[in-house]
Amino acid sequence: MTQPITLLGLESSCDDTAAAVVRRDETGAVQVLSNVVFGQTDLHKAFGGVVPEIAARAHAEKIDHCVERALDGASLNLAEMDAIAVTSGPGLIGGVMSGVMCAKGLSAATGKPLLGVNHLAGHALTPRLTDGLVYPYLMLLVSGGHCQFLIVRSATEFSRVGGTIDDAPGEAFDKTARLLGLAQPGGPAVQSEAELGDPKRFKFPRPMLDRDGCDMSFSGLKTAVLRARNDVMVDNTIKRQDVRDLCAGFQAAVVDVLAEKTKRALTQYMLEDPSIPALAVAGGVAANTAVRAKLESISAELGVQFTAPPLALCTDNAAMIAYAGLELFEAGQRDDLELSARPRWPLDRASAPMLGSGKKGAKA
Ligand code: KG4
Ligand code: ZN
């Protein structure tokens, strides 16, 4: 029996303004008491990507309201929180600052401890919140902004064993959808077209499979899709079956790359002799049924437990920030009003920085 710990979490690093309340009760079980997300998709729709200035303003306008809703949803007030956790990077700096300023204000007004949380750590620790995974486990983070393999050893120890050197897979799905006139976000649209297509008709590249290691590249795939589309277009129009076959070919290439690199990352992870070997996947692309099925079958083959948190906790949210904050709080971390917003903040300081930047700003 331990004292319950309750945290408020705030997230504003990209295009979702979010607040949540998470509690570890006296039995050690963790519950998400509320999880409020205000998405900004409509605000950015006309621009074909997230506009940092628009995002920052929308976060600043919404965050107080979001906090109020999260506290109401949990039927608690600020005085009942043990600490306030906030994403303090990496991400779009204006958005991160909105959350950090709000959290500092709440901390200063209530005297509650403040905790700066790495957004990627929030994603990486989610399988502990949802499935109680024990350390160490392998995490594949695949979304519109992220793509990396992490061996997660504790709330503060991560080894990145590979990642994309350019686009994230979600970006590739979104760009492919745009090329083929499909709706955004592109992932679900491409997936449903792919289900009716022939994955073998177009031969798309499987980038970087010929190179050792677990790094990946997805930017060349969209160029390959563009070329193949141009080859089959007549009078600027494209037949529905061509769209389906292009989607199926593209998706098969992404699945093959993720599958091969996951096998390699798992081999590296198994060298650590984990007590309960586990692979977890998170991020919007984890919703893809073909990706998920492939990762599941690889895990089964290698005798590794496979976990994919529910989508609402896989995509950007504040419950994951509150939960990561909870582990940091238990480990003794405390920040103060000097806490700063960090656009770049790699989880694994020992590995080389990721190149490029995605729709969420710097990749890490
Ligand atoms: O995690 P998320 O909501 O936000 C980011 O961190 O980016 O992921 C959104 C991304 C988008 O690029 C979207 O196209 C992709 O996840 N996505 C999918 C599917 N559902 C969402 N990609 C492939 N297949 C899906 N079913
Ligand atoms: Zn994220």
C-alpha cells in the first residue's frame, strides 16, 4: 500500500492541445482519470501542413480551457494534484512554450512541483501505462512526425537503435495520398484503397535494406509513387484501379521496410536478455492494419510479446505526459520556474542527432 499520486499533464508540442489527469492508486495501479485533446487539423487544412504560428496561437488560446476540462473530467481541483507535468520539448517551439508557460503559472500559483517531460518519452512509456510492460522493452515509434526504435530501460534511459534519416512513415502516407488526390490524413485513405489494390503491380524501392543497421528512409518512396502515377495518368486523370494499385504497392514497401528493420532491432534488443521480451508500437501509423499484422507475426515468430496501445493513447495526448511525469516524480525529478522549452531534445544523448525535421518540427 502506497500513498496515491495524482498528476496533471499538459501537451502542446505540435497540433494537439491536450490536458489529462493520471493517478497511481494505493494498490500501485494507474488510471487515466481524464484525457482531453483539442485537435487543430481544421486550422491547418488549407496549408497542407502544420503552420507553427497558427499552432502556437491556438495552443495559447485553448490550453487553459483544456486544463479546466481535464480537472472537471477527473472531478478534482488543482489543489488535489501532487505535481504538474508538461511537455517541454521536442517540438514546435511556440507550441511547447504555450504549455510550459501555462504549467509554470499553475505551479507558481499553487506551489505544486513542476516537471518537464520529453514528448518522445511520453510515447515511449505509454505501454507501461496501458499494459504494464516491464523494462527493458523495444519501442517502435511510427507517426507523422516520428520514426525510431528505442530500447526503453527506465523513464530516463533510452537507446535509439535506429530511425528515419528523412521523412517519417506517416508523412510518406500523407504525401502519397496528396499525390493521388486522396483525403488527409493520408494513412487511413491509402490503407483503404490499398485493400482493393494489387501490391505487386508497381515495383517500389525498399530503401536502405541493403545497408546494415536499423536506420530507414521514406522520402524516396513518394518520388517513386509520383513517377509511377505520372506514367499511368492520361489527360491528367488517373483510374481508380491505378490509385488502388499504387496505394497497395506503396504500403507493401513501407511494411517490408518496417518489418525487416524491426527484426534487426529485435535481434539487437534480445542481446540484453530481457526478462519478459516485448515489442511495443506507438504513433498514428500503428493504426495501419497491414503494419500491425506484420509486426504481430514477427513478434510471434520470435517469441516476443506484442503490444499496441489503444489509438487515443498512441497519438499525441497528455495522459502519456502525465504518466511519464508520474514516473519521473517517483524517481525524484523536480523542475522549477527556470524550466525552458527545447525544440530539439533527443532521448538518447549518446546517439547521433536525427536529421531533418517533420511536421512536428525537429525530429528529436
Ligand atoms: O501520431 P499521430 O496522430 O501524429 C503525429 O505524431 O504525427 O500520427 C498521424 C500520422 C499521419 O501521418 C497519418 O496519416 C498516419 O499517422 N496514420 C496512418 C493510419 N492512420 C493514421 N498511417 C497509415 N495507416 C493508417 N491507418
Ligand atoms: Zn508525438
